[in-house]
Amino acid sequence: MKAALAATGVRVRLGRRDVLQGVDLQLGAGWTALVGPNGAGKSTLLRALAGLQPLVAGRVMLAPGTGPEGRRGAAQELHRMPAAQRARQLAWLAQQGDVTGELTVRETVELGRIARLGLLGTPGPADRAAVDQAMALTECGPWQDRRLQQLSGGERQRVLLARVLATEAPLLLLDEPTTHLDPPHQVALARLFRRLAHAAPQPRAVLSVLHDLPVALWADRLLVLADGVVQADGAPADPAVQAALIRVFGGAIRFDTDAAGRPRVALALDAAGIEP
């Protein structure tokens, strides 16, 4: 895998607790789902990879070929990059949106173009096209003139995701993007991530924290995190990855396969002493 981002020995301490304990990983084109129990350090790792969380040790590097405007160059340490340069290459979706409810949907999505335009830049046709495309992909175009405070939680989540897509960044770090979404839109989002991760001529690297394991199994790759340590890294069908998931969730889940041979996950209710 050609890495677009590489983390080596990443350690993060919050208070007196080591939340991440020497995490190593590489991200290249494709969709990676970061999964694990509550308190595993998933959101902290995503923030560290976005350059938003100070490190006790280790480093996060953007690899050659991901420099400004796609120019090749030497790998750069993410935490030392200017914020404007970092924003052109890496887009971040937090668990909780941080925009005012007074903005319209379109105005919110247009904020994603600041990384390209700067605060005082004037949007041109390419910027408007990027905003239109982002809203089309997330199916929020029909209510682009509504204000965020008028939206449901699921609608708002789709708008915030559209803002991320409007950046056109080659790296997407998404913290629980399926929050508040109903099953049809969770399925639509899984399809969108696969499309973004494999679209020619420039497939993106997508890393998403997910609690919805059935959705995560549609990713190209699973990173299983527990106690601040990567427990497994591989394809969803990999027996070692599935065994790690069963272990970190305390035996509360089980795996089988569907008619097409794809892995499926279900709650192991009988193991929890719950009889039908």
C-alpha cells in the first residue's frame, strides 16, 4: 500500500492516563474503519492524525505525493505544517459540529472551500461546482436554503459531511459520520465512502471511526483499537481481525457470512444469558 499518511510510535496522554500507547499505522487510498469499545482512544487517535492533538511521543507524517497542489516532495511532519497547508490536504469531521445554526445549508458547505480560498478569497465556478457536488453526494441539495437550526440531527450530519467533501482533500478523517443517520442513509454513506476511496483518477484515503459494526464491515480495512493499542489490522473477512473484535467486545458479538460470502456481525445475546 502506498501510504498517504504514516504514524509512528504515537503516544497521547490525557491527564495522568496514556490514551494512546505507541500506535503505528499507515493510510493509503481506500476506506479504513477504526473500531473498538468505548474508551479505546479512537477519537483521540483521529485527532492526533489530524494534527489537532499534541503528542507525548511519536510523529505523524504526510508522505511524498501529498504536498500542496499534488506536487511531489519530501515527507512532512503533520504537526509542523502550517494550518492552511494542512487543511488543503486533510479534512476532519468531528463528532459534534461547530457551526452556527443561523447559517444555511449551502453557506455551511461553502465553509469547506476556505482551505482553498482563504478567508478573503472570492468563490469561482470551480468552488461552486465543488459545493454542488458535495451536496449531491450527501443528498442535502434540495434543502440548501434551510438553516441548520431547522434540520434534524441526521440532516445536520449530512450537511457537515458535505462541508468536509467540499474541501476536496485527498485525506478524510471522519469521527462517527453515521451518528443520527437512519439505516437507509447509513447504507448510502457506506456506498459513498467506497466510491470516494476508489474513484479514478484520484482515489481518496478515508478513515472513519464507527460504532456501527455492520457498516464498518463494508470498509476495505478494519483497525481494531483497544486500551490505546492497535489489536488487529486487516480485511473484515480476516479471521484474526474478527477474533480481535470478539475479544475486545468481551464476546458480545459473533460473525457469520451472508449468501455472497461477506462477513456479517450480530449480537451474541445467548452468550449474555438472554434467552429468546
